[in-house]
Amino acid sequence: MSLVALVLNGLMLGGLYGVFGLGLAFSFGIMRVVNIAHGEFIVLAAYLGATLLAHTPLPLITIVPIVVLCAFALGWLMQSLLLNRLVGPNPVPAMVVTMGLSIVIRNALASVFGVGIRSITLGAIQERSVELFGVPVGILPLIIFGCAVVVFAGMHLLLTRTTLGRAFRAAADDFEIVQTLGFSRRGLYSLAMGVSVALSALAGLLLAMQSSFSPYAGVTRLLLSFEVVIIGGLGSLRGSFFAGLGLGLVQVVGLSIDSDAGALFQHIAFFAVLLARQIRLPATLAWRRR
């Protein structure tokens, strides 16, 4: 595979990875909540989308907003009924609750759907490609990458151009300021978690279109999401997007080197970034003491 093909395929995959981390980055950035059930919400949305597509006459373009709205309602209820009672300086209680919820969702999916691997079949579009810079690129990966760009752009506009977005940013800096904008802290947190889980659902649908999934795929998606968020900067949506692109590129290059170790190269890159930051931080502190 040529260098151009590697870069293009890596970026296409990285766009999806960026969406994986987006919901997690959003909830942490606003509320400092580490949602351990994030991966299970991704997989749950994939199963819901696949089930609706298989057992209803609804087209995919209708199923996507239905699943996203259901996920928003689920996130809003989870925050309103459970996490609003636990949000505070100590993040551990919310982590424990969402960890328990992830176990419940994982086992419920295995009981209802079995442990087999599934995917969403879209027909001929999954096999079609177009030529880009002299390299054939799949139409479906291009569509998914386009969706990722649109989602990140939409979140940027939401946070920078709307009153609700300003309230979200105020809550991230100092939740007491939120009341001056006419918002309830608990209500705003519920909306934020609804948006976070809705983003996770969209990631799950894109996953189901491009790849396969099982009830136990949530752990892998959670790990990938953590890597995206940590590399990109905790709570940084823009950083998550570029971190996702980087990890996707590393994985595709790794697959070209060893077809069985693509994910290994991705994890090595993650630890390399962490190590570089740990080395640079003490050096920066030592320089400032001089």
C-alpha cells in the first residue's frame, strides 16, 4: 500500500476514533464525570440501530436520529436520577456507579442478543470506492469521516455561538456562574450528559456501519476513547478530534507492518505520548526554578 493510501485510510479511521472520544471528553470537560459506561453506550446504540434496521421498514436515515434521541433521553435520565446526587470534588462515586451500569448493560446485551458478532449491512455502498489523489478510497469511510467532521464542527458552534454552549463552558470553569445565566446546575448537567450519551450513540452507529461489534466490545471502545481523550487533552473537543486522527493513522500504518498488531502500535503510541509528557513536565519545572 502506498504512503498516500496509508494516510488517507488512517485519517478515515481516525475520524471515527475521534467521535468515540468526543462524548467522553464532553462529559468530563463539563462535569468532571468519568463515564465508565461510555463504551457500553456505544455498543448499545449499535445494537439498537441494527435491530431497528432489521425489524422495521424504517430507512437508516430515519433510524439514526431515533437512536440518538433515545440515547439523549437515557443520558438525561441517568444524570438526573443517579449522577446529580454524586457529582462533586470526588469523582470516584460517579465512576463506581457508571462501572456498575456498564456491567449491567453488557450482560443484558449478551442475554438478549447472544455473544455473536453483528454489523449493519448497507448493501453495495460498502463495496464502492472513489479515486482520491490517485488512490481508491471507500465511499462509506468517506461518509463516516464527513459525519465526524460535521459533528465536531457542530459541537464547536454549539459551544461558541449559543447561549446553552456558553452555559456549558461556564459550568466547566465555575458552576456558580451558571445561575447568573438563568440555568439550573442540575438541569444543565443533565443536558450535558444527554448530549454526551447521544454522541456516544452516534459513534456506535458509525461503528456498526464500518465494523462489527459484540456485547463485549464496549471495553475496547472505552479504552480507545480514554486514549483519544488523554492524548487530546482532558475535556478538549478539538484535541480529541486530532488525537483520533493520529491514532487511526498509527493503527493503519501498524497494520501495514504487521496485520495482527495494528492495535498494538496504537497502544504503544499512546504510552509514548504519555512518557514524552512525563519527561517534558519535570524538565519544564526544572527550567522554571532557575
